[in-house]
Amino acid sequence: MSRPAKITVDLTAIQYNYQLAQALAQLSAPSLAKSPKTLAVVKADAYGHGSVEVAKALTAQVEMFAVSCLEEAIHLRNAGVQNKILLLAGFFEVADIDLGIQQNCEFVLHNHVQIQTLLDTSLDNPITVWLKIDTGMHRLGVSIDTVQEVFAQLSASKNIENIRLLSHFSNADDLTSDYTAAQVADFNACVSSLIQQQAKAKHCELSLANSAGVLAWPDSRLDWNRPGIMLYGLTPFITSHPEADKLIPAMTFTSQIIALRNVLIGESVGYGNTWIAQRDSVIATIAVGYGDGYPRTAKSGTPVLVNGQRVSLVGRVSMDLICVDVTDLAEVEIGAPVELWGKHLSANEVAKWADTIGYELVTRMPNRAKKEFIKCK
Ligand SMILES: *Cc1c(COP(=O)(O)O)cnc(C)c1O
């Protein structure tokens, strides 16, 4: 009865991927006194997987979740999620400070306006803050040469009980780049000089690793790790990697063939007549399109699985439909199952054909396609 385009989110895969992240975090820098912790990043509706369901599946294993903003945290609270939540961009206005504290959230402080605002308010109880240091991403964070001063101000404030230090990588998904090692070195040097001048800093917990760091940069695994994309089973790397290759994709995007036709050599398929048959062909039409989140930028040739076999997208992606060339399949019928991406065809591979990355494909899924969850027992 209903339109067959559907998203299935395997929550057991997310639990497995989280455990992999946590196991890698345990192999962190031996100098760490305490056992490292692994935040689960569930911003942007858990990268399109459904933040409430994902958070509930992880709630017992995870100390803390991370989201981008207070609205995302409140969405989780309204659904009954109780774990602490880190706001990765902190607060945007002064009223959000009290609201965030009430909602059991912690703030990243990334700029001087936020820091001054917090110093100027009067809180009932002192809080933990996460001071973000810019080690080369040049997007958020205070610059290394102001860290001493900012740290001194924060640690002297009666609003602040505990300071954690973090930074973010700009290029850790490139395994051949030496920029990540340089960011780790700059972060460590910054922390060391802080400790030399301000004894309090010795007790600060540290946080660097995103998924790429957790998977491939052992020196970045510190007190708090912050994996996102790997929890959803997508590798951040272009090339294969022994740890990333163990991840299980959580999102499967499926539909069905709803029409079949013969197209003669020289005839075209789809809007703009961009694809012309180079041979007499059998063309299958699938009930999925950019209105369901399949990228319109996907080019002819993009792989699609029909009955578990690879075929190629032909012509432009429409709002509700795509066409594929099934000439080489021995058997194909209306109603045949189609996987657009998932466990057998990586969203990352499809993304490459659409000039984007797997992160974007899964995150920007509209609500149109039904979402179903596979839950653990
Ligand atoms: C989104 C985000 C992460 C997670 O990054 P992944 O590449 O998805 O693992 C970690 N830290 C910060 C600050 C982020 O914004």
C-alpha cells in the first residue's frame, strides 16, 4: 500500500560500533592516569539516524552525549534521555546558560564573548566547562597564545569548578597528512606550558579525537574521545583501514522496482534526455528520488543494488524516481528489492558519485521516507 522507499536504522550496529570506539579508546596514550571515556556525538539528529532512538540504544553504555546546540539537547530530554549532554558550540545567548544548566548540559567555550558572558554572570553553583583551543582548524576555539590568560580568568571565577581542554582536527581523515600529528603536538605543548605556569591545569581532562582520531591516531586518544560518524558505521577515510573496516553501517536505504521497460539503442531516459542507450537495454524504474534523500547530483553510473546485484543509475535523479540499467541481470521483476546504500553498498561509495561524502548523505535525509529501527533484545 505505502510507497516502498524506506530507511532502516540498525541500533545494534550502532551499539557494536560504539563498543569498537570504546575499545580503541582504552588503547590510549599510556600517560593517562584515568580510564578514557567516549562521548557519543548525536548532533544533527544523530547524523540523520534519529537522535532519540540512537541515544536510548546507547544510554546505558555512554557517560555523555554531544550535540551541537541546546535545542538538540532539549529534544533528547523531552524524550526522556537523562545522560549528561555536551553542547559542542556552547551557548548562543546569556539566557541559554541557566537553561543549559537546568537541562544537565555542559558547554564548550570557544570564543571570548562566551567566556566574558560566563564570567559576568552569577551562577548558583559552579559548573564544568570545556575550553576549546584552536590548534589549526581555524574555525572555533581560542588561539594558543591566549590560552594562559583565559585559563587564569576561568579558574579564578567562582562560576567555574572544573575546566576540560579540547581541540578539533581539520584533516585527520587523510592518513597521509602530517597535519594531525602537528595538531596533537601543538595541543600537548600548549597543555604542558599551561601546567608549568598554572598548577591547576594538571588536573584538567583532555579531549581531541573525533572518529578519525579514535580509529587511526592513537596519540589523540585522551581522557574524552568524541566519535560521531564511526558510530553510524561509516569510515571517515577514503582508503581502507583495518579498524574502520570493522564498522557496521547502521542506515540502510531501500526501495523497490515499480516499472520495467525496453529502451532501444539511441533512445534516452529521464529529464533532460541526458542518458542515451548505447545498446538495446532493459531499464528499471525505482520508487526513490531526491525527495527521499537520494542525491540529485548522483551521476549516471552510480551503483545501485537490485536483488543484491550491482547495476548502474541512468539519467537524472527525479524527485520521486530513479532509473537503472538492468539489461545484464538474468532475472528482474516489478517489486524486486533495491538497496540504495547500507550494509552491502556504502553510503560513502554512492557519495563519491554525487560529489559529496557519506556524512552528508545520511545527515540530510528528509522525513519523507519511513524510518524503521532494528532494536536489540
Ligand atoms: C561533529 C564533531 C565530532 C565528531 O566528528 P566525526 O568526524 O563525525 O567523528 C567531534 N568533535 C566535534 C567538535 C564535532 O563538531
